[in-house]
Amino acid sequence: MALSIIIAALAAYESIRLLFLLAILLCWLIYKRKQIFFIVLSITIGCLSYLYIKNEIPVSSETIVSEITWTDLYKIDGRFIRGFAIGDDYKKWYVQLKLHSEQEKIALMNESLTGKVFLVEAFHVPKRPMSHAYAFDMDEYLKSYGAVGAIEAERYQIAGEKKDFVSYMASKRFQMKQHIRSTFPESLQSEAEALLIGSREQMPSEMQKAYQTLGITHLFAISGLHVALVALLLYECLLRVGIRKGTANWILILALPLYAFIAGGAPSVWRSVSVTELVLLSMLCKKRLAIDDAFALSIICFVLYQPWIIFQIGFQLSYLAAFSLIYSSSNLLSNASFIKQSFVITAVCQLIVYPVLLYQFYEVSVSSFLANLLFVPLFTFVILPFNFFFFFLTYLSTPISKLLFSMYEPLRSLLEKFIVYISSFPFQLWNPMKPTLFLIFIAYLAVFIFFISIESKKSKLFSIVILFIPMVIIHLVPYVDSSTKITFLNVGQGDCIIIEMPYRKEVIMIDTGGLLRFDQEAWKDTKEVYEVGREIVVPFLKGKGITKIDILIITHADADHMEGAEEILEEIRVKEVHITPSSFRKEIMNDLMEEINKQRIPLYEKKAGDHIKSKYYQFRYLYPLDSNYEGNNDSLVLSMRNSYFHGLFIGDLEKQGEEDLVRNYSKSLQHLTLLKLGHHGSKTSSNQSFLELTQPKVAVVSAGYNNRYGHPHPEVVERLKSLQIPFLQTGTDGTIQVEITRVGEILISTP
């Protein structure tokens, strides 16, 4: 029945055609020889749930709300409050509210905003094209939280507060957070907030990355282990003070939902709490409910109450992991030793969630099997209890807590350094590509066949082969593509071009995008600086399964062309870097040069006449002509050609540089297939004589959406139109992919 309701929710949101999955479920129930009443009831519930959920789906609205009430899902960072609020139309909205002073920010940060009513002057956030297919998708994010849209507001007025149980519990959670920040040492605060109240906003990005690499991020998501520990501690304390078991069970039933609110109310928390509640209630009613039935009832209640939750990654991973453990318990119990059981638990969980991890994050930690053997017991039996102990101790005695913190903090610091150290080892992440939904289906089919084969005690070799076939297919897919792909990544106001050779033999990247940083008041700074390389370029590379860049070309030393390079080098292996002569002396290149030297990556200065060896194309640098770096007009210009294609990538070259190209390459640059316009289509580039000579079949402008410079300039646009040169812009068209097939056909696609 739970499965039929999940199918109904998917069909309601995505397509009614997905209801055909109910037919597959029907066949399975018949095969399992279930009672006819149960079969009819399951399918009927699925159909009725579809009608109900279809009616409950939030519909986007064109109205503008004037009053919002904040939910507990909000964050104050930099000069903005961002989060979900209920509008005066009773619908949920994602709100970005601008703050105007440091005093205003401090005042709002010192109290819980949940339930606070703001009068606002709001407007809809304009729709922008996604950076690329693997970037953050705002529409999907809104859908997963049941929101109808996103609005921005610059003016507001606090109009009051709606007092209810949720806002009351949110205020208590906020007070706990403030208490942790005022009593715990700074280095221990982020861990305590994550483990005790489910807040990870303070956790440094370096540590988050280390936990992700080791596959132990789940330790900081309050779930079954935490709830079980809290329930056990509370239950034992109640018994020790003389309370009878029946009464203790009732107290647990009342207390656990309160803990779920305090812990942030994530799907993993409510899953564990709801299952525990159902089992306890059934015991009190003298009719013990099977754990799998409690698990199914939990799903049914969750999906019917908030059907959009099926799109939240936390919901998917939490329930999949719990599902795998419940239905493989016999195999787990058959392994007598603790180490064997721990390894099997980790393996089972990893196998059941790996297709989802690949689809959502494009990579899976292969070191998690060993890392979890060490860190799950350590966090469960040492670090988590210590945090509970310290939290209560800070209320009882500040001097004693400070004394114990002084002993615990150095040990915890050593552990943190150890985690960062072992996470730095190479080859810990498997990053094939983002698999298609069909490959996800095949992967899960293989996983289920594997479990059934193990349970049936069939040949282990057969089981392992079945399990690994989809993995091998997913890994090899990029390497059987015979086409060449040139991708102009939408990185905002900047350049980033990725060239993939046939069969992924070589990957060349031209520029990395980046941001021009401007000084501002300290209170406006966000906790984590936005980085184009890490937020846009790296997800694209990982989504494509690109784990190695053969050549990284930095056309010149401007932030919007190279500021993201450092983050890329930290995440992706780069074999060599090409720069324009003398550009490394610019101050803006210092961080990049430091990372290049740290990794001992070969660095080459290139200029006109230099070549790049390739099996498929002739790569030749046409510019600069000298070794004296003076800015845009010393950009590296790369020609890429074969018998049926000729592309030209000219960085930020302006009029003088274009005239040099016309003068020196008047024959070889005629009738280009593809031209990347210079300097984002500025007024000082793309002059008439250059465009008349090259006459590209298509031109690409790398310029941000509604950018402050007005690129591409109207005069450049007019020149392109007068010469009948079609052009695309990354800022308005999104990421642009030019595919060159094996037979020379040119295919251009945008999101």
C-alpha cells in the first residue's frame, strides 16, 4: 500500500503515465499470491491517492503577497534572510528579504523568526536559465518543499507574531542553539549543533567536504541512531527513578515528537520517531506491530500529509537505507561478529542508496565501507553521548564544563585533523557521470537481484557479476561516445569552455569563469564565499563524469576568466596548465599559482605558433604575438580545426588584437564554423573587418544575464545581424553545447 501511494505521488507530479507502475505492482502481488481483497485494496488506494494528491499539489501563483509568516526553514546570511514563508494567500513561498543595516541584522539574528509576520513589498524573482543540467535547480527545490514560487523583498515591517505549537518549539530550538554558541568552545559548536538540534549551517566547508569524501555525512543527520539513543537514555532514566514500564512508554510516546521538533524535523528524524511511536503504541495495545508494517505506515502518513516530500533527498536516502536494513535483517543477524555485522550494514546501505547518490550528487564514496566501520561506533558510542553530556552539564555547572571542554577539545581537534588527512587520499570517490533514469532502474534491478541471490544462497560469483554489470555500464557510457562536444558553460559574466574529444580521449578547458570581488562592509559578507568554480563548473564536470582535464588554458589574467581555477584544481585532476606569457606575475594569479606549485602541475607559457597535440584536431595558438602581457589584447587565441570544422576561441581579444588576426591570418580564418566572440561582445570587440573575414556559421557570446556592462553591446548585435551571423548568449540561452558528430554534422543545443 505504501508503494502504491508513492507511485500515485510520482504520477501526480510528473505524469499520469507513471500509473502504469501500478500494473507492475498488480502483477507482483498476483505472483506473490496475495489475497484478492488485499490486491484490489492496494490498487484502489493507489488510484484514489493519485486523485487526492493531484488536487493537493501547490499551483504556482502570479499574485504578489503583501504579508508573510516565516516557517522554521530560514537562514540569515550576509545581507539577506532566505527561506520559506506562508503568504497571506495561505501558500508557501521561498522568500529572499534584503536587510539594510548591521543593527537590523543583529536584532533579527537574536530571536527566532518562526511565526513572525512581516508586511512586505515583494516581487517575483525573474526566471533565469539554469547554468547547466547538473546545476542547482530552483524549480525542483521549490517543488520538494511544496512552495508555489520565489519572491524578493527589499522593504518590510514586522507586523506581529502567530503563536502556535510549531513556533513555540522553534523558539525553544533557537534558544538551544544560542546556548550552544554561548557555552561550547567555538571549534565544537558546529558539531554540537548538528548532532543535538540538526543544524549544519555552522559546519565549515572543509569539514563537510572531508565527511562527504569518506561517506560519513549521514552521521550528522539526526536519524535512527540518535533517536534510539535518546529513547534509550530517557527510558532508562525513567525506570531508574521508579517509573513503571507502561508509564515510561507513554512518556516516550509524548516526548519523542517533541524531540523531533527540537531536532529540526528532517525526514530522517520523523521517519525514526514515527516508526518508534507506532511500535510503542501497538505494544501498549497488546498487539505488537511488525517493524516493516510500522515503516510502511510511516511512509503512507508522510506522503499523504506532504506528497512533495518524495522529491527531498533526505527522505529518499533515509527511507531507502532503513528499507534495506529491515529487509536484510536475517543476513545481518547471520554474521556473528560485530565487525562483520558493521561491514554488512554499511555495504547494504551503500548498495541500496548508490544509484540515488549518483543521480543526485554524481559521485559515491568508495572508502565509506572502511570509514564507517571506524566512525559509526566512534560517533554513536563516544562523540554523540559526549555532546549530550556536555550540553546538560553546561546548564548545571559552567566551571566544570569548561574544565572538561579543555580536555576534550584537543582530542576532538586531533580527530578532525585525522579526518581531513585521510580524506585527502586520492581515488576515494567514484565519479562516473549522472546516470539516466533508465540506468537507475537497471542499477536497482541488479541490486534487488543481488540481494535475492544472496538470500537464496546462489553462487556468490553470479551475484557479484549481476551487481557490477550496471556499474560498469554507467562508468563506460562516456567513453563510447564518438562525437566531439564543445560546451560554453553559463558561468555568469565570464568565460568557461570545455572541449571533449571523441571517446573522452582528451579534455581541454578554456578558462574557468570567476567573479569580480568588490569590497563591502563586513556584515554583508556571507559565511561561505560564493565560488563559481566550485558551485557551477565542478558540478558540470562531475555530472559529465569528467575526472581529469588534460589541458587547462587560462587565456588571460582577469577574474572572470580564471578566478574559479583554484577550486577546479582542488576537485579535478589537471595534467597541465597553459597561460599567456608573463600573466603569472599579476597579483590576481597568486592563489592559482600557489595551487599549481602545491600540486606540481606543469605550467607552460604559450603564444602564436605553438601547438597542442591531438589525435582528432589541429590545435594551434594564433595569439599573442609577443611575450609582454598588457591585458585583454594579449589573450591566448586558440584555433581548432579539421577537414570539416574550424572553431576559434579568442578570450577577451579586442579591436587591436582582432586587427592583428585579420592581418596575419587573412586566409586561414575565412568562413569559420564556430566563433567565440571576444570580450563578451563588448563595444570594443567584434569589429566589422574581423566579422567579415571570419563569417562564422554561428557565434557564441559568453555574457551574464542582465549584466551590468550591457554585453553584448547593441552595436555588436547590429553588426552580427547585418552580416546574418546567428549568435547565442550563455546568459540568456543558458549553457550552449556544440556537438560535432563523426560524420561532420554540427548540432547545437541549449537547455
